[in-house]
Amino acid sequence: MANKTDKKTIPKTYLAKTRTGITGFDEITDGGIPKGRPTLVCGEAGAGKTLFAIESIIRGATEFREPGVIITFEEKAEELQTNVASLGFDLIKLQKENLIKIDHVQIERSEIEETGEYDLDGLFIRLGYAIDSIGAKRIMLDTIENLFSGLQNQSILRAELRRLFGWLKEKGVTAIITGEKGDGNLTRQGLEEYVSDCVILLEHRIMNQISTRLIRIVKYRGSQHGTNEYPFLIDEDGISVLPVTSLLLDKKVSSQRVSSGIPALDKMLGGKGFFAGSSILVSGTAGTGKTSIAANFAKATCERKEKCIYFAFEESPDQIVRNMNSIDLNLGKYIKAGLLHIQASRPSLYGLEMHLVAIHKKIKQFKPRTVIIDPITNLVTVGSMAEVKSILVRLIDFLQSEGITVLFTALNLVANTKEQSDEGVSSLVDAWIMVRDIENNGERNRGLYIMKSRGMKHSNQVREFIITDHGIDLVPVYLGPDGVLTGSAREAQQLDEVTGVELKTHELGRKDREIARKRLVLEAKIASLKEEFESVQESLNKSYLEDDLKKEIMNRNRKQLTQERNNHNTANDKNK
Amino acid sequence: MPKKTEYVLRLYVTGASPNSIKAINNIKSICEIYLAGKYALEIVDIYQEAEVAKKEQIIALPLLIKKFPLPEKRLIGDMSETEKVLKGLGLQS
């Protein structure tokens, strides 16, 4: 049994502890309550003392197989069974299995006459019998102070109580004793005097009409323990204590990247998106689309088949699903697939601390890879800025230690808070995206900036953030001579540019055609000159030919004449 | 003639502790003086019958329960304060 309760790092000489099984409590006490010794749980009426004790006994029996005895001085066994049944504990079954034994000690003053010296051996015998019959390792006494109202002889009672606790220690059972808070004392009868090993104080504080349950370890002899007040929650699963996780900066980090769900935004973040396990803040004024960015991130997570939990402090789950449908984002199917869980609650439901406990608990249960809190600003309604910041520090710390990526949205109430986010959490987060209204020419447009993104190259450009029926897109803004243009001004500018191009091409065409025409004219001229030249040449050739022909004909004629003359001469000669 | 038992008393003690012995002696003498012949006294050692402690809602010991006549009455202590014992048994107002 000792191996079970001791942590492996704890040396043997270290005070042995018994785990209570109460969520978070064993962490703040570094292992639970002292083993084999009595622990006093005190607080005002309704602070949760009985529940604390009962849960320790029942969880001891069910989770650690340590049988336990419940000695109740107030409620009857049947009442107790009904009370814890609502927390899902079946006391009747546990009693049958001999894991739990209940003894209701009833004292009625009117029936008792004191006639001299007595002792509480009857009680001892009953306790001893109950413990031995099931081999109990744990016992609770709720509330032993009732003895004081039933019996008159205080000196006997005190001596007997001292003997009782000594006896319990000797028996080696881990005892949990409850006691109601008295004036100036932790308990009415000063039980803390007898139970000196471990004293736990439960409180129920109301601030601004919002109640917060707090647990504090007043004393823990022989052990180090947290001295803070830790908030705790009582719900359908019993008590959950929120440990303030170590504020050492020794978390493991991941260099894995996760998509933001908006391709254009990923591109601005070095092309790959956020670091897994980092914290992201999306801040902006009202209606700038913070929830849409958050929903896209949720979608991207679910698309990777990872779980995402969405804490909504403004809208109901149905509202979010409906609204996101309008930008073609079907969150409903992820909810059905069990990948997405939307947890909606009003910030004023309970105090800040309780919100943190509730968030913790949900995260532990659902084991998401991504957590979205939308928006953190609303928490300010139940706490001061400083408180919210401290809560967020603890939350971020917890999430990062679990390697969960978290995205917060924050509403900037004033449009010109360019430099600081409201909660001052900007220094805590790893990436900060800001969505801002850009008002120009009578219309509002959204500009998206990456204010910071640790450990990665990111765009320094302002992008215009457009929400359409098909989702979110980012477009580069137009940097004109008059500055940054967005919305219709950007569109007009783009149109202007298109027109300009059109005109230019037209102009070019005209010039080209003129040149072509000029060429045609030139070519025509060249052709006619050529024709002219050819005709001159021809006429010249013609005269040459005529001359030749004339010469030839003359030559022939001359020859003929010469021949004819010769012939005539011969004839003359004959006649002679 | 047969004696009528008007008083049914049961004394719970724890073995032979000083208080137990004192209580046994005291109640016996009180009974002999005030209820001679009309009482039945049963002495139970709780150590032997631990179950009874739960059943009878026993806390402080020694405990004397007056089972009869009704109403049932419980007296705790070593029965040394005779006045109170008599008052508890309804023998003295």
C-alpha cells in the first residue's frame, strides 16, 4: 500500500501519504493527507466538509481499494446514501462489498443522565469493531463535535478525544475529522488542538455576489505544502481542486506547426501557421470577425482529426453553429463526430477561479489538442483586470504544460488601442493577431495584422480581412498615393488599373495600325516607281531594237542593191 | 409468593475497568436498597458483544438502560451520584 501512495522520487523517510482521490487535492498536498494520522477538515456550514471527507473515503475504497469507515454524528446512513447517490456513488453496493461501513452515532441529550465518571469506550468499541470488520484503512468522523452537545462533562470529553486520536493513530488508520468553524477558532471546540498533523480549511466566499469555494492547507506537519488558497468546485463529480501549476518556465515546446484554417493567414505566418502548443491572441473591436477566425481554427483542428474544445462566453453552441454556417463553416458535423465540444456559460455563472477550475476539468476530461476561449474580455465582468490576468497566466501555463494550443479572443473596447490588448496578456501569448476597423469613404473594412509571432518569420503587411459566404479570405490592401485603400476604394482602384491597361493596349493598337498603313502606302509607291522604271526601260529597249532592225533592213537592202547592180553589169557585158 | 419484576435494567460495561467495577457495585447496592425484590439487572460486557454497541447506540460507558417501566432511560457514569441515579430511575423526583 505504501508503494502506491508514495511517489517514486520520495525517499522512504518522507512522511507517508494517503491519496484522497479528490481531483487536484493530491497535487497541492504533494500526495494527499498524512497516512495513518488524523486530518482535520474545518469550515463553515455548507463549505463542503462532509463531502470532502466522504469523497476521500469512497474514492479510497473504489480507486485505491482501501476500505473505509464512515462514522456520522449528524446524518443517518440512509440520508448519507441518498446524498452521495447524486454524485454517482453507490454506498449500498460498497457496503455489501465490505468496502465501506457506515455507523450513525446518535446522541440525544435529553435521554441521558450523567451519574459520575465515565469514558467513551462505547464509541471506541464501535469504531474498533467497524474498522476491524472490514479491515478499514480510512475513517471519517463527521462531526465529532456533536459529542459536546450530547454530553456535559467537558473535561472527560476532551480527555477522551485526545485518547481517541491517539488510539486511531495507533491503529494506523487515516482519519478525516470534520469540524465546524467557531469564533476565533478553526473549530468550535478547538479540535485543532488534538489533530495536529494536518488541518484543512474550506471556505465559501462571496465577492460581488459571486461565490467562490476555497481550500487552504492551514497546517501540514512534516510535509511541504502549498499555502495558497486554492479554488475548488463541487459539481456532479464531486470536488475538484485547482492546483496552481508551477510557474517555472520549463515547459517542453514543439516545433510542429498547425494551420490556422485560413490559408492566407498561414501564408502570413511563414507559410505554415502557428506552433503547436502555443498561445494565440486574436484581438479586435466589436464585429471584426474574431469568432470567425476562432471557428476556422477549430475547423482546422477537427480536420486534422484532433479534438477541440470551444469555451464560449457570449454565444450559445447553437448560435455559434448557425452563425458559422453563414460563412460556409459547418461546425455541426464536427460536434457530431465528437471532435468539437462547445462549452457555453455566462461569465457571471460563477467566479473567475471557478471558471478556471471548470475549464481545467473540461480539458482534463475531453483531452483536446486545441482550446478556444471566446472571449476572455467577458471575464472581466466577474473580476478585475489584474485577476483576469492572473487567471490567464495560470491557464496558459497549464495548457502549455499539456501541449495544448490555445486561442483567445479579446474585445478591444476602444478602437485605438493599437498597442495593448485589454487584458495585458499580449506579453504572455506567443502570437498576437489583431483585427482592426479601417474606416474610409463612409465604409468600415477590416484590416488584419500580425502584431507578433514568436519564433517564426511573419508578414509585416496589413491584409484586408474579408468575410464572404464561402469563408474568410485575406487580400493585400492597395497601397495607393493616398495611403492604404480597402474595401470599395480598393476595388475602385483595381478597376482603375484595369481601365488603364485597357486604354493603353488600345492606344498601342492604333499606332500599330498606322504604321501598317504607312508601310502599305510606301510599298505602293515603291511599286509604282518600279512600274515607271520598267516602262522607261522598255521604251528605251524598244528604240534600240528599232535601230537594230532598221540597220539590219538597210544592210539587207544595200546588199540587195549591190547584188542587183552587179547582175545588171554582167548583162551589159554580154550584150556588148 | 412470587416477586414481581417491575424494573428491567441493563448495565453495559467494559470488562473489568475501574469505572465498570464501580458502576456494578454502585447499581447493585442502589437496587438492593430501593428496589429489593422487584428488579432484574443484566450486566453486559460490551467487549464481548461489539455489535450491540452499534445497535444500542452506545457511546459513553458505563451505561445503564432502564428498559422498563417506560419511558426508556439512559444513565451513564459510574453510578456514584446516587441522587442522579434515583432520579434517572424515576425513584425520586
